[in-house]
Amino acid sequence: MGEFGEVLGGGFGESCGWGWWTLRANDEARGTLSAVSLKASSEQIAHSAPLRRVAIVPVRSGALPSGGAEAVAEAHGHALIVGEGAEAAAAGLAGVATDVRVWETSGFAPALWSAVLAPLVADEAVVILPASPDGRDLAPRLAAHLGRPLRAGALEVRDDLVMCAVHGGSAMARHLVHGAIVVTLQPGVTGIGAHAHGPMPTVEHLAIDVAAQSEIATSLDAEVVTVHAPDVTTMDLAEAPRILGGGAGLESAHQFEQLGDVAAALGASMGATRVITDRGWVPHERQIGTTGVVVDPGLYLAFGISGAVQHTAGLGDPDHIISVNVDPHCPMTAMADLAVVADANETLGELAALLSQLNPSDDVEHSATQSKRDTADQSKRDTADQSKRDTADQSKRDTADQSAQ
């Protein structure tokens, strides 16, 4: 079995997709494995040159979505930017993209867009979109138009293999590539090799007449009545510019209600670690980390978070990190630009009270007041429990004295 284990460990993970294993036991009585061979058919030989790739990045108001630049980098610098402000968004790909096609169009119409874009990328073997809200909406429609499989939530894209997170990120799925595919790439997992001060990419403007496609596509798109500004309390964490995160250092579900109120008052979103979502105090979509949502905020405030690698690996590269923790040596404190060594529960309560004074808000004020009531109630319960223990101890002493007499 040692030989079999060595072959599996050294080559199975890389080669099993392109061939078949033949196992032959010469000594069935002892059950030993005497030969392991791998045979690859000529049709399954890996390509000598990389497959052609392109990234399709839907944009709004000239801003790249979360993971947009990473999708372009994964497509070897080839990009097609579509949406309002597409040319302005292309400027953010300096040092990442080599060639960019832009289609300036207003609104967001995934059915129409997929019908128009499919012929433009039909010759590309791998079409990559960021797993942003718009990217996740456009990708399955585009895959249907192209007649290709969709691999959603990819962490790695190779010519022969796509690795995807499944079951809420708790498991990994290996998808062998046997033809042209469409992929959505998780933001924050691959990184970008080039920096933003590189050369500007070559930009080609696409003049597209959608009249021929509109009759078959617009009927499938929802009518946009109005577009509201993002609500920080409900927006996708991957898109949030500021996040307040809570961990096991916060003692109850009420603290997370308060954390959400404080976050809203600061124009930030609320997130949590896995241990909190496992307790059911916060929905899973608010979980930050490799098994939850990968984020990349400009500001991250961590209350009572120790900084386990599963959490910090999903933080991206925040511009500023503030940690509130009683442990001055925990990983999150070490990562922080500003570390506050204090009880996270008390600090959060004081911050809520301060915000209610600076910018009165019923929710924040209520949370701060409720927190003080909870603290007072707990103090009363502790006093009552101690009184009972003292009474019981005194009773035991009296009984012992009586017995001695």
C-alpha cells in the first residue's frame, strides 16, 4: 500500500483528470498491490499553450465591483467592461489589464447583455466574471446563451481544473475542465500581481446596436422602477467599504444587535466570525472568512475577535484595522493599526452611548440604554446569587456549631 499512497500523493491530484487508473494485484491471497499505471488518451493531453480567456466585468457608475480587477488578472489581462461608466472603470485596471473592450450602456439588463455579449466571447474558451451581485446575475444567463457549464464561486481557475467553494465554504469541489466554460471568481482569493501604477491598457470602444436583440431579451429583464442607494445594513459584505465585526468576545445576541445599530450609525456594515453564526446569533451571509464572505473593506473594526486564520484570510487587505480585545497578544491585535486593549462589550456600549449623544438615533440610544440595563440586571443577579451563597454558608456554619454544642 505504500507504493499506492506515494503515487496518489505525488501525482493523483494533478493527473487523475486526464487519464484512467489501472490497478492490478498479482498476489490476491496477501492482497498486495503490485502495479499502478496511468494511461492518458491522446485526446486528453494537456494543452501546450494556455486556453484563451476573457473577463466580463459589469460596472455601475464607473466603479469596478469587488473582485473585478482580480477577474481580469485571472483572464491574463483580457477584459470586456460593460455598463454605465465602463471607460472610467477601465482606468482602474492600469497595471492589470493589457487590452480592454468597453461597452457603454445604462442600467443593468442581464438578459439583454447576455444575448449581446455571447457572440463577442464565443471564441474564448474560459469566460470569467467576478462573483459580485451583478456578476452572479449575469453569469448563468451568459452560460445558457453560450451553451456552456457554469462553475460558480471559483477559488482557482486552471486550464484543466476549477476549484470551487461549496456548502457555504465548508468544502471544496474539483471540477475537471473538458471544454469551454463560464466561471464566477470569488473576490479576494487570488490577489493581483501587478500594481495600480502600471501602464494604461489599450481600450477599444464597442458600438453595439441592440435593436436586433432587444425583442428577444428585454421581455426577460425586470423593469427597473427606481434605484436606491445601498443600505449598509443589508448590502453584500463583499461590497462594504466599512465593516464592524464581532467575535466570541461579545457575550450575547443582544451585543450583536447593538453592533448592528452602531455600524449603521457609522455608515458601516456588520459582520461576524464563524463561531457566532454557528450559534445562530447572526445570519450566515454576515460571516466573514474563508468559509463565509471574503471582504476587502477600507476600514475594519474588530470587537472581541481573536484573529483565527480562517477569519483573517477572508479580510482581504483593509486600509485600516482597529481591534478591541482584552488580549494584547492575539493575532488581530497584532494586525491592527490601532489596538484598544479593553473589554469589547463595555467599549461597544460606551461607543453606542457616545453616538447617541453626537448623532441622536433611537436605535443606538435604545441599544446603549438596553446594554446598561442588562449590565445592571446582571449585577443584581450576581448580588442575589452571592447573597444566597453567603446565607447557605452561614447556615452550614450555624449547623456545625449547633452539632458541636
